[in-house]
Amino acid sequence: MSASVALDRLMMRARPQGTAIMHQTWQNLLFMHWSLHPDEVRALIPPEFELDIFDEKAWIGVTPFTVTHLHLHSLPPIPGLTSFHELNVRTYVHYKGMPGVWFFSLDASKLVPAMAARALFMLPYHDAEVTFQESDGQFAFELARAGSPAAHFRANWHTGLRLRDPDIDSLAFFLVERYCYFALRDGTIYTTRIYHHPWILDEAVVSFHASTMIGAVGIPEPGTRPLAHFACEQNVDIWAPTPVCQA
């Protein structure tokens, strides 16, 4: 990985200019990642973007977690809509040297915030039934998508040792230190910036995993164990989508 790319990744952690429009707290995040040959992913990414690869591999991630304290900065929290469970399927791309996330799908346990995010943030949200349990460091997350394409997910895991802060050129930094995502609508590329403190990661040991979430986006489900990390909590500010180029 070149020094210039590492510098760009570090610079993305700076707080964006302007005012965030939304705040969320993310809790009990499980990062599950698999490496893929870039050709398996390339055809599913709009040609305007370059795949962001590490050691000549593309990476696909499945991340279940819980959203809490959601509210627009200009408004008080809306009772009943401030928290829900979510799972996203994602890969990593560049646009003109800016590294970010490309979301294949996002599933949420509450329809209203999911549909609002689909409209405002141009994200491919789906409604889903989700159950989540946590007890003494043992976690269980189960999801069934309500619509099409059908997809389900189930995982059980527990946490391990606290990991040291990842080096800028490490795989862990590449996978989790992401501060924008891209969307494409009506021929225009948008970027949405986020800001939070650097991740504090623990080991995660996945004891059971069954899923069709990756298969639902057109990539064969990996047959290997995921590279897994866990994060307890992250407070996040989110900016409005900004058009960056007419495709």
C-alpha cells in the first residue's frame, strides 16, 4: 500500500466542515469480513468507482449492530424511532482518491427510519425482522428480510482480547476506518461524510454463522470463516449527502 494512500486514509478521519445533520450511537458492532478475487466484486460496482483492494484482494463485509439515540440535530428525538437493529453488506471503493464504502444492502428492524434513510441518504434499505440477545459477553443476532430478494442471517459470537490501535497500513485499519460512503442516483455521484473517534476494537470469536446476505447481492456465499472484530459503542455524526460529480 503506497504512502499517499495511507495519508489519504488518515486525512479522512478529520471532522468535515459544516454542520452534521444527524447523530446516532452504534452499539455491539460485529465486523465480519471475507477476501474475494476483485473480479467477483467488480461487475457489481458502478464503473465510475475503483475497487479499494488490500494485498490484491477485494473485501466484503457483513456488519450487524444496534442503532440508538438517532435524531436530527435540528429536532428532538422522536419517541419510538430512535433505536433499531441493523445489518449492512458492503465493500470498499475509491472515487478520485477518496476511499469509502459501497453498500450492497442494509436491513433494519424498523420500517420508518429505514425508508427515511432510503429517501434522504440514498441507501438500499430493506425492512427486516431482527432479534438480538446479549448476556455476559455472549451475543446472538438473527435476521429475516421481509421483502425481495429474500435473505436471512444468524450469528452467535463472543468477544476476546482488546486489540491495540491498528496501524495505518494494516488490514484492520483498511476495513474499519471508513468515514464516507458513496451513492449513485440519476447519474450523479454523492458522498456522505461521517465523523467519530477512531475505532476501539476487540477480538470477536464467531461460534455459529449461517447467512444468505452475500448471496442475495449476487456473490457466492463464502465458505471460509470470517475475519471478525467487535466494537462496543461509537457515537457518530452524519452530514448530508453532497453531489461530487455528474456521472
